[in-house]
Amino acid sequence: MNAEEKALVDRWRGFLSKIDERLDEIIQECEAGVQGLTAQAPDDPMPISQAMTGLDYRIRQLDDKIEETWDGQVEAKFSDGDGAFFDVGLDMRRDAELALEAKWTLWKAKAMGDFFRQMWPRTQAAMAAPIPCTQCGSPLSVPTPHESHTVTCASCGTVNQVIPHTCIQQYFGGGVQAFAEERALPIRFEIERFREEVDRWRRARDWAPETIESMDRWHDMELNYWRTFSEMKAQLLNAPVDEEFIESRMSYFRKYNLENDQRWRKAKGL
Amino acid sequence: MLDQLTEQLSEHVEYVFRSARGDGAAWPEAAQHYGVASVGGDGPAPVDEVRAVFEELVRRAGAHLEQLLASGQVEGGPRVEGIGRRLGDLPARETARYEQARVDALAPKKADVGVASIFANAAKTAANNPWASLTFDRQLTQHCASCGAPQRQEREFQCEYCGGDVFRRGSDFE
């Protein structure tokens, strides 16, 4: 890389760093915003979800800025060098885009997780509160307090339809989903990173096909994602791991990513 | 006296300006106050009506100044000449200011680079969601529509006491 090329790389890196800094600033502002919304509606995740939709658009603008700048001002300059130099600029762009998406998505997942975590003391208290029979007032024995039940009173035999407190419903509904995503999402971005590395490996070898071992690794990483997600849910709900759900996700993955590759099919005896 | 005249003139100009932009009194009434007929309607006032109002305002202020001079309450001099010049170009100057304000109002607003507005909007609209104020019984027991006895057997909808229906028959079910 000559001095001129090095200067171009530095300028491009400087621009991408500015985008990252702007993302950090937005996240910092969001921390305060989420705290405010949580204080206003501590048991209602809807305001934060709505804010996230608006914030997603703001983050997409940062991503668009990278694309517009590359297309309009940078790509032509990197094209002046050889193919390898062009790839340097392109890889920097892709790295920045991946990092931006990962940082923002993981922050969102943590923010939602934090929101539901602050509900736990109230959820716990609501679950511990006795539920009296509508007819005689005797405490009912509800097997799983986070689910709706039809309970027959042991004292008077009256049938009670029991719906969990809103706080409990939110925690074991949206909360469990948020905790599972928070746990599994880092794996999703490891997969994204891995796929990017595979592309670069192929590019460096004149677009040689991906190895079967690499595809198997991809499969295992994907399985790890869905298993981690499902195990977290199962743990929180005190329920068995939903193997059917994992298989449904993996069957789609295999169908659209592996089984359409004849080499992989042959290697697996399909 | 001259101070009072210039002060009142400024107040009138501001009153006309704000009414014309829609920030103050309704424009048709404001125009009528200066003897100018307005075609009315919502939104900013038509430019020619605003100019006509400023011209009438200047005419009245000029007449008042003439009265003050004629009655000897004020004497001519540089200050009176200055006020005269101000009155002379006031309609053109203030009408141009009004036209510019109309153009500025139409220009796209500068993008909000912060995220405070997003959170403020979320907080505001969340309070409007139809579920926010919804209340319902978390527990209920079905009762016989005939004798009022509670349901005693899950998925059994015939009262064990009187044989009546443990739900309300009505148009919803027929």
C-alpha cells in the first residue's frame, strides 16, 4: 500500500469511526430515554417498544450514510488501485456495517431485558399473593401462577377461572422472550461474522466453494443459537426444552442453506 | 407624544403581523378593524390584504401625526421627519417581512438529530393505547342464570341444583 492509498484508508477509517461515535452518542441518549419511559410505565413494555421502532429508523440512517458515502465518494477512489486494495475499502465498510448492527441490536436486547428485570420484584410479589375463591374466599391452589387456569376450590367446590396479574403475564410473556433473545443474540452475530469470513476466504481463492466442514460448522452454530434461545426460555418457564421448535427452525435453515448445495447433499448421503 | 405614537405604531404592526400569520387574532376580524375587507378562510392571510392593512395603518398614523403638529402638541424637526420616513416605507417593508415569514414556514424543518422527540412521542402515544386503561376481573366464576348457583364442575354447564343453564342464553348464542 503506497502513501496515497494509506491516506485514503485512514480517511475512510476516520469516517467510519465517526459513524460509530454517533451510534454511541445515540445509545447514550437512549439510556436516559428508556429510564424515563420505565419510570413512567414500569409494567408496560409498549412505550419502549414504540420508541425502539423510531430509533431503528434513526440507526438505519447511519447505515444509509455509510452506503451513500461509499457509493458517492469512496468506491471510485478505492477502485483506482488493484483489486486487493478495493477489497480493503469494501471490507472496512462491511466490518463497520456488521459492527453497527451488532452493537445496536445487542443494546436493544439488553434494554428490553433490563426493563423486564426491573419488573421481577413486583412479579414475585404478585405471584406470592394468595388468590381467594370467588365464592368462599378460601385460597386457591394455582399450579403455575404465570398461566391461566380453571381451578376448583378445595373448600367449596366452586369453579374459578383465574387469569394471572398483568405484571406476571408481561414478565413470563414478553420478558421471557426478551431474556432468551438477550442470551442468544451474541451467537447470531458470531454467525454473521463467520459468514463474512467465509466469503472473504472464498474471495481469496477465486470464489472456491465453501468446504463441507465449514458448512457443518455453520449448521452447528445455527443449532447452538436456537438451542441457547430455547433452553433459556425453558429454564425461565420451568418447562422442558421445546425440541419441536428447535427442529422447525433448523429444518428451514437446512432447506434454504445446506440442502440446496449438491456437494453437501452428496457428503451427507442425501 | 411622539414616543407614544411610535410605541402604538409598533404594537399595531405586531398585531397585524401575528394575525396575518395565524398566531394572534383571527385575520378577518383584524383586517376589518382597519377597514379592510378580507376574503377570510383558514391559514395565512393573503399578501395583498396584509399590504392594504399596513397602508391603512400608515394612513391613520400619518393623520394622527398631522393632528399633533396642527394642534401644536409636537413640533416639527428631525424626529418627526424620521417618523415620516418610517411611515413611508412601512407598508413595503412589513409586507416583505410577512412574505418572507410565509416562505420560511413552508421550508422543510431541520432534521431532529437527537432522540428525545422519539421518547417523548412514545410516552405520549403509549398513554393513548386502548389497553392502557382497560380493567377486567382476573377471576370469575360462572353462575347459573336461573338460580345463581356457582359452576361446580369444569366444562359442565347445567346447574346441579336446578338444572338451569350455567351461562346466559341470548341473542349472542342463537
